[in-house]
Amino acid sequence: MPEQRKKGEGRPSGAKSAKGRGRSRASRKRKWFYGLFFAGALGVVCAIVGYLLVILNGERILAANRDVLLRGDASAIYDSSNGKIASLASVNSQDAQFSELPELLRNAFIATEDKRFEEHSGIDVIGIGRAIVKDIIARSAVEGASTITQQLARNLFLNQDKTFFRKATEASIAVALENQLSKDEILTMYLNRIYFGNGVYGVKLAAKYYFNSSLEDLKLWQMATLAAIPKAPSYYNPKDDAERSAGRRAVVLTLMNNQGYITEAEMEQAKAVVYKPLDNYSTGSSRNKFMTYVDYAVKEAVQVTGRTEDEIRLGGFKIYTALNATAQQTVEDAFDDDSNFEKSPDDQKQQAAMVIMDHSDGSIKAMIGGRDYVRKGWNRVTVPRQPGSAFKPITVYGPALDTGDYTPDSILRDDKKCYGDYCPTDSNRVKYIGPITMAQSLKESRNASAVWLLNEIGVSKGVAFSEKLGMPLDKSKDRNLSIALGGLTTGVSPLQMATAYSAFANDGRSVDAHTIVRIESSDGATVYEYAGPKPKQLMKEQTAAYMTQIMQGVVQSGGTGAGAAIDRPLAGKTGTTQHGIPGLKSSYNRDAWFVGYTPEWTAAVWMGYDKTDKDHLLKKSSSAAAALFSKVMRKAMKDVPRGSFDKAPAPTPQTPPPGEQPDQVLDLQGSYDENAMLVALRWSPVEGESISYRIYRKAEGEADYARILDAASPGVADLSVAPGMSYEYYVTAYDDASGQEGVPSAKIFVEIPGVELSPSPTPSEPPIAEPSPSEEPGTEPSEPAVPTPTPTPGSTPTPMPTPTEQAATDGGTPPTEGPASGDEAAQGAGFVSP
């Protein structure tokens, strides 16, 4: 028998450890299994709870904001008296029923925005997975992965920030929408809410605006064009950029073809169509007054709040501005009057721009970006042009006075003299008069003495002074004596000029130009309130006082700006630039300016053509700009307390609190009834319990409007009309309880047929004589033109922004060519006497 093992003598140690390890491995496996099981179960429970929370959160938000499904509140803009001047969205949308939406149009948007729209329940899981991967790679939230339902949720309830928290809330609302609405209802609401650029909301109005077409008459290429816009409305709409729109349209058509909605032949045919802009279909935005100012204020609101334009327009905000309704209406009327401008030989009108600001605080009181300015158009107030002699106070006289070595009585030299290859030439009737005071040099806008003075103080001082006033010059190409006469590489805008001159008017302190005073949310909370930067002392107070003193001489008899004089103290400067067209001998000009200020306000006027050539030049020099300044400012400032340059103006009266002034009258229409021999007027009613209406009329040949009738309801008949006459009307709402009168409605024109009489000869219009080079007949001496700088051999000037480049900033549709640029004067070319 084998020997018995004693107690304690076990199996070999190796065998025992192997069995123990086996039991240990089995135990660990069981622990892992149970751990994974419970973790999975916990994950499932958490997912279910999370999903329920998402659903409940979306349902809660939807229930609390049910009214938002009906229509988002349009934001509104108010003037300085708290009068409503514009509704930013409500008049620019038209809702379509599902039955009005062609199937191919619906498919175009589904193919482009959400190809699994009919399959998901508000959230596209596949799309979210793709987005998460891209977000992880980019280490930020860059991919949207939004379904149509999510986009609708965002437009209705949320902002556009790409954050994971916002996306979760957006998803919860989307699921709730899918639970409560059908797919057809969601798609219809989406197509009625999305933004199509140019202030247009909803596909129905977009079809009218871009194609003047009903939805049922849209062609495939037009449907694809519309479906292309929401990706980037200001970038892909065909009116603002037809080329980019066509490129994006091709992408939409390719997606439709890939998803089986159209054939390849249909795709290629639709891609080949070239968009031709039609006459603007009226979106209702014309009912909004003062479009340049409104557009600028919206852009400023986007900047100061960090919100998108879509959010600003649809967020129900109240945007209170510094706009002075009297001043703005005066500017609008002046720009509507063709007699204030030269007649063009073709359909390219002579253009102009004007801005008025209060130099005590920088608030912009009025602004117009051009004649026939359309919404989101090309705002010439912000477009750089060559300033000519209007720049002399900024680069010559201002910096010279600021050195302390000169006064208005200092003697300068007005001699024929060359500085190297640069030979400035006086364009005055009497040239080169030798010794001349600084005040007289500026009053007569003499070139030779201005260049002499800049040479004395040094170009660097002129450059530095210009930069302090907000107009930095080109560091390499503008370091020369031609800047004395406004010969710049890039040019400056009317807004920059008004801001710079405001520093002279404001005792040498900086001025921060702005339109917005405050912004309130729909519940009355203050979202933004203007708090400008602390003013900087840009020059000595004595310098500013001296500049005001000598620029008052410019608008007095014998000064180049005498035509700008108004019935209160005024200081200012004219400016003109020669045409700069090679080979053309003509005294006509490219740009004409007048920039001036009273003790209360500063204004800048620019005149010229968007596209300058031999057929599009100014004949009247700076006298026309000065005359327009005078015509506008006399009326614009009629209610502004009068001040003086040595005494502060009286305080501005307190404005009425918000809400007391009635809304603007909309939809004013009028027609002549031949049988009754009267003009029938009608308009939309204004909300309010004690509202009546005041009717104003101006007959042909009359200078001002007169109040002719009052009405208790929105309609009236004007019986006092005469055959062969024409009349303009506007209507205001009047609150009998508060005694407040609303802003004027849009004006309408009614012509009364004449009675048949024997024809009488009509005198022919006398021909317009070309003005003499030195001075226009019947006017004060005009501003001598300075040359438009052009490149010289070997130079590489930085060109002025083209209209296309400027439009990228302003959002408008530019002409085909902008102001010329260059630096001939900067490089030593001689001056040519106009």
C-alpha cells in the first residue's frame, strides 16, 4: 500500500495553486458579468429617464410658449421721441397653406435640409452621430445635424449658438413638435418661418420677391434657388449675389437628382438658367420709413447684442434710436426732389449721401445712403470717396494750429512752387497771391498755401492728426504732401468725415457715432443700453476753437461754401476732386462735398456717380453739395434749440414716455373719382381707443404740406381738388387722450385729369451752359477741384474698395464699378487747373 500522507501534507504545491487560480478566474468573470449587467441595466434606465426628461422638457417649453407657434413677434424701431418708425418683420411675411406648396418645392427643401425628414421623429440619429464625430475631430461644436423640425424649434424658441446644451433643448422641443403636429404641419410651418434674406420671411413671399411668381407657378430652377437660400440668406440670395446663388442652386439640384426627385436632364436644364433680376416686388417693407437708418440700426443691434439678424428681427425687441423724425423726413424729401441733382444722360442717376449727428454725444440723427435707396441697399454714407479740399482742416490747418506755432492770423505763402516733382496749382481766379493769412487761405480754399503749410509742419503731423480723428492713412503711400489736398490712396466716407468734424465742434474731444440708445426685450427688460467710451481730448481746445473760427469764414460771402449758410451759426468746408480720367480735358468733377456743423449738429454731404466716366461727371462742383446741406439743415433743425459757438445751447425738451405716441398709419391709398370729382383716401386703422386722423396735402407748386382735413375713421374724401393739378398726401394718427400725433404715413401722389383746352406753346428748356473753370455763374465762388489721384509708373497703390467689396460689408447690391483710386498726386504728378 502506498504510504499514508500525514496531516498537513497536501498535494504538490503546484497543483493546489492551479486550482485556486481557476476558482479566482471564475469569480472575477462572475463579477465582471454582474458588473456589466448592472451597468447596462443602469444605462438603459438612465437612457429611458433621460429620454423621458427630454420629452417632458420639450413638452413643458412647448406648453409654456404655445402662442409662439402662431407667429413670432416682430421687433420694432423707435425714434428719439419714442415714435415707432419700423416693424422689422411682421409686414414682410405671408403664410402659405400646405395645399399651396408644390410637391417638388417641398422635395427641394427636404433633399437639401433633411433627407430623412419623413422617417425620423424629430431627431436624426444618423446625422447626430456624424455631427458628434466631426465635433470631436474639430474639438468644438461645428456640425449642426439639425433636422427640419429642429430648425423650426430653434427659430421659434432658441438662439443660434452652437452649444451642446442648446442642442439638447432644441432636440427636446423637436420631439415635442413631432408628437403634437403632423409632418405636413411641421414642414408648412417651417417654410412659413424661415428667413430668405432682404427682410423676407416665408417661401410664399420669397417667391414673389425674387421671381414675382406665385408658388404654383414656380419652375424647378426657381424652387432650387429658394431652397438654396436658408443656408446663408445674405450670401446665397440671387438679388445680392447671383453667381453664388447659382452655385448653391447647383448643389440643391444635385441633391434632388441623387435622391430621385428629378432626372439628370431636368437637373442640367435647371442649372443652366441665368437669374435676371426683375423690378422689386413690394414686400411691404416700403411701408417702413427711413430705410437707410433702419438698416444701419439693425446692423448695429446685431453688433452690440451678439445676436443674428434673424433673431433681432423676430425677437420682439424694441430698439430705441437717436433718430430725429423731422430731420430724417427732411433728408428723405430732399433726396426725392430731382431738382436738387443734376440730370444724367442715361438711367444712371447722380448719387449722393448725407448723415447728420449730434456732436455732443455722437448720436446719429438722420442718414440716407443714396437716391432711391432700397432696403438693405448700398449705403454710400459708409463708402469711401476722395474728399478733396474738405480734408484740408484734418491734415493741414488743424495739426498746424495744434502745434501752437500758428493762429488764424498767421501768414502763409501762396506761391507757385514745386516740392521735388510735386507742383501744386491754385485753381482760384487770382492765383499765387504771396502772403496770405491762414483764415483767408482756408476761406478761399487755396492749394499752394495749404501745401506750403503742410511742408512747414511736416507730413507726419498731418498723418498723425488724421489718425487721431479716426481716419488712418496708408502707411507707405500717403506719406506725402498730396494729403494736404485730400489726395488719398483709399479715401474716406461721409460718416468718417462727419465724425472727424464733430471733434472740432466738440471742443476737440472724440465723438462715438451710434444710432441705438437702448434695446428692450418683449417683456420690457433692458437688453442693451448705450454707454459710450469716455471722450478723449484729440486736440487742444484752442485748436478746435480756432478751426471753428476760420471755418465760419468759409460759409460767409466770398467763401467757397457760402451757399451752405443757414439761419444759425455755421462752420464748414467744401471739397471737390477732378475727374482723373486719362486723356479727358474737362473742368467737370468726380466728387463734391460739404461738411459742416452748427453749435448743435454736424452733417456731411457727398455727391457724385457710382460709376464715373466721361458721361457721368459733376458739372456744378461743390456748390450743389453746399446748397443741399443748406436746404436740408434749415428745415431739419427748425425744432432744435438754438445755441452759439461761445455759449452752450439750451437743453433739449424732455421726450414723451414710450407708448404715448400712436403708431404710424399704413397702407395709405388714394384715387380720383371722375364722377364725384373728388379724391378718395383710405388707409389701415391704427389701434387705440381715442384715435383720430389728420390729413395733410401739398398741391403742385406749393412748398409745404398743409393740414386740410380731420377724420374719425380710416377714410375721407378731398373735395377741394382742381382739374389739371397734382397733389401729394400723407396721414397721421392722433391720440385725442394723450394729445400725441404719430409720425407721417408714406406719401402718395394723385394726379387730377385736366380739362380739354386749346394747346398753348410750351417754352423749351434752355440749354445748360458748362460752368467756367473758376466759378459758376450766379453763385458764390466754387471749391477749386483737386485732382483724383491715379497710379504712376512703378507705383502699386492700394485701391479703394470696389462696390462689390463694400457690399460684402453693407449687405447691399452694388453697381458694377466704384470710385477710382490711386496716388498720382502722392507720387509727384502736377496739378491741372480745372
